[in-house]
Amino acid sequence: MAYVILQHCCNDAACVSACPVDCIHPRPDEPSYATTEMLYIDPEMCINCGSCQVACPVDAILPGGDLGSDEAVFSELNAAFYQNQSQPATYSLSVPDARTRVTGTVRELRVAVVGSGPSGSYAAQELLSRRDVSVRVDMFERLMTPWGLVRFGVAPDHLATKGVAVGFERMTRDPRFRLWLNVEVGRDISPEQLSERYHAVIYAFGAMNARMMGIPGEDLPGSHSATEFVAWYNGHPDYAGREFDLSVPRAVVVGNGNVAVDIARLLLSTPARLAQSDIAPHALEQLSTSRIREVVVVGRRGPADAAFTNGELLGLLSVPELDVAVDPKGFGSNTDPDRALGFAAIQKVARLSELVGRMPSKDRRVVFRFCASPERLLGQHQVSGIRLVRNTLVADGSGVRAVPTDEFDELDCALVIQSVGYQGKPLGSVPFDSARAKILNHHGRVLDPESGEPVTGAYVTGWIKRGPSGVIGTNKQCAKQTVACLVEDFLADGLVKPTAELGDMATQLPAAFDVRAWRAIDQHERSAGKRTGRPRVKLVDRAVLLAVGRQAVAEQHGSVPDNIDAISSVTDEGIRRG
Ligand SMILES: Cc1cc2nc3c(=O)[nH]c(=O)nc-3n(C[C@H](O)[C@H](O)[C@H](O)COP(=O)(O)OP(=O)(O)OC[C@H]3O[C@@H](n4cnc5c(N)ncnc54)[C@H](O)[C@@H]3O)c2cc1C
Ligand SMILES: NC(=O)c1ccc[n+]([C@@H]2O[C@H](COP(=O)([O-])OP(=O)(O)OC[C@H]3O[C@@H](n4cnc5c(N)ncnc54)[C@H](OP(=O)(O)O)[C@@H]3O)[C@@H](O)[C@H]2O)c1
Ligand code: SF4
Ligand code: SF4
């Protein structure tokens, strides 16, 4: 049986070049790659060689014969993609691959990368893979732990997806690469100071701010953003102390993206399921005693326009303790205009149709409510409910829009989470497009807002370049494009030679830690996990993270910090709670 791509495909296309018969699509050079939910294997062409499985960083490929009962549906999904498809047209992506191009003189290029999430890490990897320039990369991360949303966004029960970090870890062993943790650019060092030391700075600091709808009642206790809730359950130090009311049987999640699906699944996970994940100790404790048994996921448009992917929907349907139903209100042709749908939308509508009005038989359930928007949150001193307005959908030149009607519904609940996307924020003097909440750029070259011309030596990649959308692998192609522009400018003598030396960075940044601190934290968390039968027990307290980092550095230098007893007791407490 042919090999099959599964739910947690992150679109990085590492499998594409591994396949000897070109049966994995869409490829990055095909137009539909930009919008595809995942990649698919053509079962008619696959010769079962297994090369793609070896290449996949997140174990998202299995031989058809090894699929579990929950995964068999992905075999159908892969095959369905190729039914009635003409051979995808190819086009040339404007990213020259210079890996084999060697110029006469190899010159040293120094680059600073701001942010250690997938986009910054792919950019660093791409730079280090170049053969036409001699590269040195310094990466700056404001937290004590690297890899951005791989640690603080990806759901704690999606452990395979986090495997993408293995490739990033490998990069830290390259002597041309340095990781500077606990350094916030804009606070500890300015963009201008970086420009003095590097030919180029790549901004890759993501878009971690919450988007809110601005509806009445959203300031009440019980109303939260997805950003806040996700960062809390994933152990982000800035959000560890947040409180969520889990005492009332129903919660409402507003928004129809994959983050909304993650949140609904996590809110309803059983203690046993949570314990197998790497969820933060405080969240494990609180969610394990949660009384929430129903999560209503509210989408302003219909099922065909839901932003969650088929993979995540199928993943939700495969959770054994969960019922998934679709509220008949807001589902059907009376709300959704007739139109031609693409492959992913057809699959989604077909699956959701089977769930309409389904009667629950289990203790925990997710209910999708389409074509509805929150009009206000109800309650005097705390959220006690949500008032929804029913929408009708209108198709026009710009797509399908939700238009409110004069019909309303109210739901009782004490917790409302708005999962309507993230947004970027400006950093110092780096040109920012406030309307789109991202850095002003063209193909990754930062632009001067006055002249519209590129700012010499300034580049951008990832969510802060494109806006907060796209899976992990999307950032790989995005980073390649940015790095191609940067190297092109360098080779054309378009960058300014650094005026300050790199040697003084450690003096400049006395609070910074290097990769040894992260390795010690990682090791500490994994060991604690081993002792408690969990993948890892995350450290979330900033002081403890700093202390473990400091201890690692001290041990390298043969001295132990004064507060070592305090560190041990605090981390042991974290482990007991985990
Ligand atoms: C909740 C959630 C779940 C997701 N789950 C998945 C999934 O399962 N699979 C998948 O493929 N994709 C998933 N994604 C998408 C994926 O996480 C993103 O595509 C990706 O992380 C974006 O990468 P980035 O590097 O642009 O930003 P980020 O990952 O946010 O990285 C930015 C980094 O910059 C650092 N930083 C910020 N400001 C500064 C500063 N001033 N100085 C220094 N450092 C700074 C941050 O601390 C962070 O480490 C998810 C996204 C979210 C929000
Ligand atoms: N497992 C995974 O692979 C995974 C997991 C999590 C996240 N991610 C990725 O991370 C990215 C971000 O995910 P996300 O869920 O935050 O964002 P998203 O995919 O952009 O979804 C945002 C949702 O919010 C809705 N919304 C926006 N404004 C609204 C408003 N004013 N009122 C009501 N609804 C509103 C949108 O509806 P409209 O469509 O009508 O605008 C959409 O349903 C996505 O690319 C996602 O695929 C991937
Ligand atoms: S098993 Fe071999 S032929 Fe089949 S998709 Fe993977 S790499 Fe291609
Ligand atoms: S995660 Fe990457 S390598 Fe794995 S199946 Fe998806 S695109 Fe291919």
C-alpha cells in the first residue's frame, strides 16, 4: 500500500525532494502550495520506497499498511486530492537556489537574527547552507528557551509536531552559529546597535499579540484571548499566573481557525490525556479538575469558509472521549450562497454535514456553531453568557462576507475565549505597517515608509513579515525568499560593512545566556518528565529558568551559584506538581 501523509504535516516540503518519482504535491514551485492545508501522496504513483518517511521531521508519513484505525481516513484524503486533478502546473518561484553556486572570492557575511521561532531558525539554516558566502549567524531570543511557538503555540498533545525542533537543535552545533538567550532586542540591545555589528539584521520576532473584537463585555473577568490561554497552558513565563474560570459546564470559543480547535480539544481533554502531553504543570493541575463538558466553537461564516484544516478536524473526531456535533442553526444552503468550492472546502463540508444535529452520547462534546457572531458578553461582574447574532452570508467580488440579521441567541457560560487571530507589534524604529500589523517589506526587504525604498541591511521573515498565518513549514519558503534577497544584496556590495566588532557581545549583554543554558533547561525538563511518566515537565518560572541557566554556565566554569539549594527546591516543587 502507498505511503500516506497524516494530520500533523507542517508543509515544510522536506519529503518532496526525497521522493524519487515526484508523487508528493503540491510542491513549493506549484501555485497551490501557497494555500494548501497539507501535502498529499499520490497512491497511484508511490513506489513504497520509504525515502519520504525518513525525510519528514515530524513523523507525519506512514506506510498505508501501518495506519491505525483513526488514521485510515488520511489514506482516503491523500487519494482524494489526486482524483479529478489535472497534473499541477508548475511555475518558477523567484528564489534562486545558490547552494551549489560558488563564486571566486568567498567573503564573510555577518547576520543577526531577531527571534528564534521557526522563521528565524529556517532563515539561519538557509544562511548556513549557502556555499557562495562565508556566514556567521547570531540569533537573539528574549526568552530563556528557543523555537518560539513550537514550544509556546503548538498544542501540548501534538508532540510529533514539536519534532521539527530537532533540526533547529542540530544548527546550534554549527560553530558559525551562536544563540543569545534572554536578550530582548529593543530593550537589551537596539536595532541600531545590531546594525553596527552585522552586515544585516533579519527580524523574525513573530506576532504574539492578541487580536480582540472590541465587543461590549469583553473586559469582564471570564473573557480572554486565545493568545493568553494558549501561552498559559504551554507554560510561557509571561502568562503563568493567569486564572481561568473552569467551574461552569459550558465554555465558548469564538473563531474558526486551528487555534480554536486546539483550545476546544484541550479544554475537554481528560486528565489521563493531558498527562501524556507536555502541558505546563499549573495547567495540568487546573484542567484536570475542570468542570467544563461542552465547548461551543462559534464561526462567523459557514463550514466551507472555516479556517481550520481537514487534518485538525479529523484529529478532533478521533479523540475517543469526545463527541463532535454541528448545530443545525447556521448550517445549510439558506445561509451559504451557492458557489464552486476547492478541494479542502469540499472535504470539510462533507465531513461536517455528517455531524449536523448529532445527539451526544459521551460526557464531553464540541459543538460547532456556524454563521454567528458575538454581539456582546453578558454579566455584571463576571461573564455569565454570550449573545450571538445570526449571520447570513453574502458573496461579492472580495469573497464571502458575514452579514448580521436581526435574530439573536443567548448561551450561558462563564468562560469566553476569543480566538480571532494574532497580531504583530512594532519594534523600535523598524518601519511598521500599522494597518496590517506587520513590518513594511517587499519579499523580505524592509522598506522605508517615506521613500518606499529598501532600508539597507534590514530584512524580515515569518509572521512579522506576512501576518499571523501559515503553518511551521510555510516559514521555510518565506525564509528562503528573505535570505535570497539578503545574499543578493551582499554579493552586489549593497550592504554596509560592520563598524563594531563581534567580540564584545558578551560584555555588551551581561544577562545573556548561550545554548548551554537551554541544553541544561531541556535536560532538566526531560529528566523530570521521565521521573513522572511525562514527555517533559516544563519550567515556567522565569527566576527558576534563569537559575538553571546560571547553574549550567557556572558548572562549565567549575563554580556553583550561591542559590543552588533554592533552585533545587523550587524545581522539585514544579516536578511534584507535574
Ligand atoms: C496556538 C498556535 C498553535 C500552532 N500550532 C501549529 C501546529 O500544530 N503546526 C504547525 O505547523 N503550525 C502551528 N502553528 C503556526 C506556527 O507556530 C507559526 O507558523 C510559526 O511559529 C511562526 O513562526 P515565527 O518565527 O514567525 O514566530 P514565532 O514562532 O512567534 O517566533 C518568534 C520568536 O521571537 C521572539 N521574540 C519576540 N520579540 C523579540 C525581541 N524583541 N527580541 C528577541 N526575540 C524576540 C519570541 O519570543 C519568539 O521566540 C501554530 C500557531 C499558534 C499561534
Ligand atoms: N495544527 C496546526 O497545524 C495549527 C494549529 C494552530 C494554528 N495553526 C496555524 O496558525 C495560524 C493562525 O491560526 P488562528 O486560528 O489563530 O488564525 P486563523 O486561521 O486566521 O483563524 C482566525 C479565525 O478567526 C475568525 N475571525 C477573525 N476576525 C473575526 C471577527 N471579528 N469575528 C469573528 N470571527 C473572526 C476568522 O474568521 P474569517 O475566516 O471569517 O475571517 C477565522 O475563523 C493559521 O495559519 C493556522 O493554520 C496551525
Ligand atoms: S514512499 Fe517513496 S515513492 Fe512513495 S511518496 Fe514516499 S518517497 Fe515517494
Ligand atoms: S511535514 Fe514536511 S516532510 Fe513531513 S509530510 Fe509534511 S511536508 Fe512532507
